[in-house]
Amino acid sequence: MPPTSHPAELIATSRTCVAQNRALIRETRLRVAQARRACNPWFAVVGGSDASERMLRDMVRLLLAGGVLRPVDGHAWAGNGTGRPCAVCGNPVTPMEVEYEVDGDATAHTRCFLVWQEESKHVPEKK
């Protein structure tokens, strides 16, 4: 039976183990995503039909016209998804997806953001 360790040593060891496990989990998730893309290059492409594209554009136009979305002014931050809902489609942006943050609070999936940005060019400026 090993000698009893001091509680502070146990806590330090536990923290080290947790940090190592989290790093392994991040690496594993990245490798799984890469493997999916390697096996199926279309894995990251979602909803490529013309009908879904038109529906997304129509939804963005309505949200912009109703003032729910503000036009994208060209400034946005991108990073890993945080699980917050997309301002366009309402679905959560998962940690495996890229999340665009606009105006400091509205988030969007890549596809939703690109349509939002494109449709923002057609919104007349308010005087």
C-alpha cells in the first residue's frame, strides 16, 4: 500500500491529470472531425440545395427588414462555437463549428453569417 500523500499534493496531481485529459479530449475531437472530412469531403457542407438557400436568404431578409438583425458592418469575430443559438436559424452553434459574433452579442453559423453579410449589402442605409 502506497504511503498517504498530503492533500495539497493530491489536488495538484488531480489538476494536472484533468488538464492532460482535457487536452487529449480536444485532440481526439479534432482528429475525429478531420477523419470525417477525409472520409467524406462533403461532411462540412450542409443544406446545399437551392430551396434551402432561398429559404435562408428569405429568412435573413425578413429578420433584417424587421430590425431583428442589424446589417453586418464588416466587423465580426470568429471562433469555436459556444453552444449559443444562431441569430439567423436559431440552432445552437456547437463547439465543432465556427461561430461568428456580430455586434458583440449576435452569433451565427458560417453559412448563416455569409448569407447575413451578403444580404446586409442590400439594406438601404438609414438617414
